[in-house]
Amino acid sequence: MPGDRERPISAATVGFACLAMLISYLPFSAANGALGTIAATTGAETPDLQWVTDAFAVALGATVLSAGVLGDLFGRRRIALLGLALTVAGAVLDVVAGATSAVRLLWVGQAVAGVGGGMVMSATLALIAVRPRAIPLWAAAVVAGLGGGPFIASATTTYAAWQWTFAPIAALAAATAVFGLVRSGESSAPDGRRLDVPGQVAGSTGIAALTFAVIYGGSAGWGSPVTVAAFVVALAGLAAFGLVEHRSPAPLFRPSLFASRGFTAAGVGATAVLFAMAGGAFVLSLSFSGRHVDALGIANRLGCLFAANAVSSLAAGALQTRFGSRPVLVGGLVTAALGALSLLTVDAGSGLGAYAWRLFVLGTGSGLVMATSSAVAVQSVPRSFAGMAGAGNNAMRQLGAALGPAVLGVLVGTRTGADLLDAVHAAAVLLALVLAAAAAAALLLLHRNDPSERTA
């Protein structure tokens, strides 16, 4: 990135990047907060509700790698603005879907917003990558977007139908785009970059097929022909992606980046915590709704999870400076695992206070990992690959976000009312195991590697 392409970025650019990232996640989190209401008004069953969240997550995960290339080629701010435009379009489709009780149109709206979110995510992280101290702010903005949606849903559904939750999101996205157009700087890095259509198709197919297989298998059976076929397509797609990217002269993602232990550890951590955050929020939202907790009560409970996540994301930078990246990343995963395990002790009479501290612990650990993993991924590779590394970390992060509701949704099944507490307990065990395994893997990977040092 020679010459003026690497000039210092302004505070306004950092502000735009963080605000855009926050807004682009609101369609996902707002839908999570309104799942019970959506089910009650449309008759949607658990697999339908899983796709309300997974349509966004799959589309985002399938877009982030290509969006990184597009940002390098055509300008990161330009791609972020396009992503915000798609956020507006997706939110408008969500409003129409609610007005017509068309759940599948809601999936489409969420998918459109997810593509926009993928563009914003890759473009904004690359836009501020030359200013490492801004990355924790960006990570905190991601979490604020994850936590803010349920409160918007609560405020809206108090006075209007659930679909109007997405109207203020569209307005906020449009206003943020105007701010970015007027105040934000631009950057690009086109040298040696070009579109990789075969890689994009193979990767997107693999991610989408894997998520579909988990959701469909949970309802129709793991041995059903459709489930088996979907898993075969998923494996073929992901294998083809690895092969295509290995041979491509200008890949979306270089598999050789996994030679960096820091990059790999960051990916493992990011995948695990987004699996826990998205999957946990999905199960908890349905459980609270099944126990007749109102929209504000759901928002307050989930807010404990995301508020702690945001605060610890902001604190992660200072902690890394004092203790190093490895203890913060591994310690965050261990803390999150303990928070997940503590959910085993909630019962049918547990109120806001009982959930608050448990979700606070889970959120604190997850926030440390989210902020640290983004920084480690970018800092563990040569600067010329920073955008690719950030996009790759985000893709793994979103794979976790897609699989979380898909896998944990299987635990919900056909349970209703108080029976959903059993799903929460089962989810607590699974999440604790996933997070603990990720902590062990990160500790092993980082044992002889300092992720703060760039590797070739």
C-alpha cells in the first residue's frame, strides 16, 4: 500500500467505521430480540426462526472475503457505503415481510442485510487496520450492534407491530452513510488483488450447505437423504474452496496464512465466541419468550451479555499491552466457558438478577476474545495481507455465528414453555465444552508464538 494509500486516518474515519459496523449488525440482533413475537404472529416454527438469524449470518460470512478484495480494489469507504445501502434495502424488505406475514421474505431481507453487513465488516476493519488502537473500538461497535437490536425491538413493539423495528434501522443506516460520504477518508490497496469468482462460489456454497444441513437435520433427521446430501455438498464446497485458493494467483484468502499460529488461534477463538454469542442468544431469547418475559425483559437480560462484551472489548487493548495477547485471548475463552457453565444453575424461578451476573461473565470473556482475535489476526501476518487476514478472521467468526443458532436450535426442537429451560441447560454444557476446547487449542497454538509479531 504505497504512497498516499497508507496515509494516517482521521478520527472521523474511525467514527464512521465503528458506527457503520454497529448499524449493520442491528437487523440481525433486532430479529433475535423479536423471535418470540415473530413466531406468535406468523406461526413460524423453530427451523423457520433459525433461518431468520442464519440467513443474515450465512450471507455475511459468504461475503466478507470478497468484500475485502472489493475494498482493496475500489476503495474501502466506497464498499462500506454500498454495504450500508444494502442494510437499508434489507431492513425495508423486513418491514414488508412483517406486514404480509411472509417469513420467507423476511429471510430474503435478512440475507440482503447480511451481504451489506459483510461488506461493511471487511471494508471498515481494513479502513482502520493501520491504526491498531482503533480495533478495540471497532470490536466494541460490533458488540453494541449485537446488543442494541433487542432494545430497538422492545421500544418498537410496545407501540407497533414487530416489523416496524426495522424502520429506524434503515434510517440510521442511511444517516451513517451520509456521514461517511461527507467526513470519512478513503483507502485502497489494489496491487496484486483481483476478484476470485470460483473461490467465492465454492466458499459460499460450503458455508450455506453446512448451515442448511445442521438446521434440516435437526428437524428431519440426520440420516435423511436431504441432510446427507447437504453435508456432502458442504464438504465438497469447502474442499474446493481450499483447493481453488491454494492454486489461485490472486486468492480471496491464502490458506498459507494458517501457518501463522497467531492467525489460527485468533480464528479458533473468534469462531468459538460467535458460536456461543449467537447460539446462546437464540436459545435464551426463545426460552425467555416461552416463559412470557416481555420484549423489554428479554432485551435487559440479553443486554447484560452484550454490555459486558462491549466493555471488555474496550478494555482488551490495555490488557494486551500490559499482559500480552496470549493471556488475554486464552483467559477470555476460559472466562466465557465458566460463564456458560454457570447457566446450568438457573431454574424456572430465575429472574433478571440470576441471569445478569452469569451472562455478564460469559459476555466479558467473549468480548476479550472478540477484540483480541481481530487484533491478533491482523498483526500476525505481513502488513500487505492485513486486509485478507481481517476478512479471513471475520469469515471464521461468521461461520461460528451461523452455526450457533443452527446447532443450538436443534436443542430447542419442539420444546415449549418451561421445557425450554432444559434446552438452556443443554446449551450451557455444549457452549462450555466448545469454549474450553477453543481455549486449549489457542494455548497450544500460542505456546511458542507471540501473535504480536508479524510473520511471513
